[in-house]
Amino acid sequence: MVTFFEASLGKLSIHRVGNKSQEEFYVLSEEPLNIEDEVLSNLLLQYFLKPFEKVNEVYHFMHSSDNLGLNEVYHFATSIFEDLAPFHENTEHLAKYLYEISSHPKIKAGELYVVMFHNVQIEGELLDAIGIFKSETKETFLKVYPGDKGFRMEYEQEAINIQKLDKGCLIFRTEKEAGYKVVVTDQTNRNSEAVYWKDEFLKLQIRNDSFNQTNNTLGIYKNFVSTKLDEEFDLTKADKIDLLNKSMKYFKEKETFDMDEFSNEVIGNPQAIESFKNFKNSYEQEFDTEIPESFEISVPAVKKQARVYKSVLKLDRNFHIYIHGDRELIEKGFDDGKNLNYYKVYFKEEE
């Protein structure tokens, strides 16, 4: 989704933000950091941008009042895009704002980096982007180097591992009226306290484009088959795998999703179709995300979901059966003599 082989690093300001509830305060630098070392510049590009290569979801800024100007990060990002001269001053505002919402007791103190990038690619378009990153986790590193009588060793405490970016977002200079294109990562916290970065600080909402529509629909259907169907129908695991395989086949072969067509071709049973539509409606209401009745299918989203769609039937610890085709060629039964379940598989020839 995001590539940076043509990217360059522009302005960079660093501040430190503590936990307000722990009375750790914040520390603001007086001026931007001037990076003249080419090696350091390349290392920073790797540290800041590489984690976004595997990020697929694209968000946009939002505000509960529908007035984007009231979203603080959107406001300061717009100020930076429109005039780079007060760049450092705007980064100070961002640090102060992050400090104000860092009140959960488990939020760690750390350095805040605000960076201006040029020529970062997203969805095939080269754009300027503002990066906002926070490093919270520190590690100890050993350094071994030649000495007079062999080798010497030193260590560096409270250092940053450039392979592990804790938190970050990239704000791309496009689609301003819709809240910009934004990608986000948070590797340190996946619990309730993690919401402060994406939901409280950035206030993001997932963009409802073909990628997310495809990804969400496949995800909803997978959850429906895996959890909801058991409550209403007597299905074997092989039946569930067959339903998942049919849905993946539909998305791989079609260019456009149509709810009625999908329901009839993949699900078939009228009661199950009604149950799926209700399940989808509940998701839309819970996450405030509308999925239209028809949309263009995104190939990258299908590939992403294909990696988590299971077609393996696990039988105790003895056998794994991979089901890829005709469900009618596998039968389930029970052997009274052995007091065991069994599957009978039909085939024409071994390969």
C-alpha cells in the first residue's frame, strides 16, 4: 500500500511527551533537528516508513460534530501543508495536545517525532506526507569492535530499535475535504489503553472505499459462518469450509459484488440469507460503517482475506483434510463399532 523508494526526509522536530496522570509533563525542543548525515537520514526513513509497507487500511480524519476543523491533528496538519515556515510551532502544538489526552495510567512516556516527507507513494500516487511517530520502548544494545588486544565491548542503554516503531501515522496531502488519506500503526498497545492513539489523538474513521468494502464484507461473512450459523443451523465443519470456499470463489471470479447475487449463489438457504443480512446490519450499526449492496471488488483485499480463510478440516491430531472443491465428495458419519466419527472422501485418481 505504501512505498518509499523515492521518498526523502524534510523537516523533523522531536519533543518528549509524558503521562499527564503521572505528572510526567512534556519537554519541547527549541528548533527542528537538522539531519545532514545521509546514512542517518536513510536509517530514519527505514525506521519511520517501513512499518507502513504492510498496512492496507486507509483512514481519514473525522470529528463527532462533522466539522473537520475541530479535529486538532487535522487542523495542525493542514497548517503545515499550507505553510512550512511555522512547522516547528505546529509540532509543539501537536505535542501539547498529545500530552493532554495521555491520561490513561498505562500510557508510556516517549519521544514524539513530527516529520515532513516528500514523494511517499500510496495507491500509486507520489505525495508529500506528514509523519507523526512516538517511541515508547527502549532497549539495551551491545557494540563489539576491534581493540589493541582483540575486541572491545560497549553497551548503550535506553536506545531505540529502528526495527520496532511503536506508534505512527502518515497523513498524505490529498483529499483534504474528506479528511486526508491517513495510515496508522500501533505496535505497543493492543488493549483498551491503545485507543488513545487512533481514536482520541488522531480521531480516525476507516475510509469506505472498495478495499475496505471488500475486506469488511469478507470479514463479516467469515465471522457469520464461524459463529452465527451454529446458533440457527446444524452444520459440520466441512459445511462451514464449503461456505467459505464458495464465498472466496465468488470474490475471486467476480469484478463487482452484488448482495442478492452473492446471497443466492453462495448461501442459498433463504433463512440463512436473512440471517446474514441481519448480521451485516448489526455490524454496520455497531461500527458506524455502511457497506453498500453493490461495490467494485478489490483484488488486494481478496488476497488479504484469502490468507485467513481456513479450508483445513482438522481431525484430532491424526489427520488434516484440505477441502478446496466439491462438498458433495466428502461425507460424515459415525461408526457404532469403533464409537468414532468418520469422513468418507470420494475421488477419481491420486495425484
